[in-house]
Amino acid sequence: MQFSTSHIFKKLGLILWAFATLILCFLVLLLSRHMLTEGRNPFKLAEEDSEEFKQQESSASRDVLTEKKEITLFFTSAAGIGLVPEKCMIESAETTVENCRSALLKMISGPDGQHSLPNIPSDTRVRGVYLKDDGELILDISSEIIFLQTVPRSIETETMMFFGIVNTMTHEALLGADSKKVTAVRFLFDGMAPQETFPLNFDLSYPLYPAPNWIMTES
């Protein structure tokens, strides 16, 4: 008698499970038919959901892998008499030279603060950035920097431009995992050494070293 009751309950459970499965299949068929009548592909919807999940997963992985680092850029003060520091974030690279390129691009974009002025024309292009074993950084930038200056050329404006770049490139925050430190910066324009026509008031025939005396401190 006990075996017979257990057997009956087992059969009843199987029947209920089969009935629930049939109802679920029926609902899926109804939903699919409704989507087809509306011109929608139910299989494509599943594929889109899967693709969206993959994209979100990939984006999350990139965010985890991409590290940021804080660096210091030096722009011209509003009065044009010195350099003012500005903090910003860049993607942390393995090498110092890659960090220098990122910092230079940030400088070309201009300052975010209201108390400083850009010291590089915004249309300037970076043609190449190279770091020698002796610590000399070579910046090859486009000739737009010569022709697109919107301020009068003077020893002050050229000093702010070049020492703003040099003080930024030699800052310790740009040191990469390769531990190569920038000690001086040499400038090239379109792959060539500076000509007599630019800069007018500055000698760039030799590399420039950082000049912290131009950096203004908060009083």
C-alpha cells in the first residue's frame, strides 16, 4: 500500500511537470507569433541581448585594465609673466615617452582653468616623440606652431611656450614603468631643426633644460 501511494505521487508530479512545460511552450509560441505579426524577429532579439552583454563586459574589462595617473601641465599665467601648474589625468602608459606624448596632446588642447592661457596653438600636430638613452626627449611637431600664433611674438611668449613644454615633459609624474627620466627637450619642426625665422627671440639649436624659476607659486 505504501509503495502504491508513493508511485502515484511520483506519477502525479511528472504529470504536473509535463503540464507546466506544455504551458510554457505554448506561451513562448504565442509570444513568437505575436512578434512575427509585428515584423520582429524573436531570434534576432536574443542575439542583440547577447551582443549587448558582450559589449558591456568588454567595456568593463577595459575600464579595469586602463589605469589613470595624475600629471602636471604648465600653462602661461593670465598675466603672461610666468607658468602656472594645472593637474590633469591621462591613461598611464608603460613607457615615459608614451606619457610624454599624452601630456603634450593635453597641452595642445589647452588649459581647463580660467587663470591660465594656452601656450601652444590648438592646431599643432605631434609628428613624433622620441626619448634617447641619455634622457634627451625629441619633440617633432608640425609647423602650425610657427604660423598659427595669435599673440604677438616676443621673448616672453616664446619663453612661456617652450619652458611650459620643457617643465611639463621633465616632470617626475610622467615617469613610466621603464624608469627612463627626461632631462632635456630638443625641438624639431616638421622633422627639421628650427630655422632663423622661428623662434625670433629664442635659440633652439640646443636642447632646453627645465627652468623651475618660471613657475609661479601661490601666494
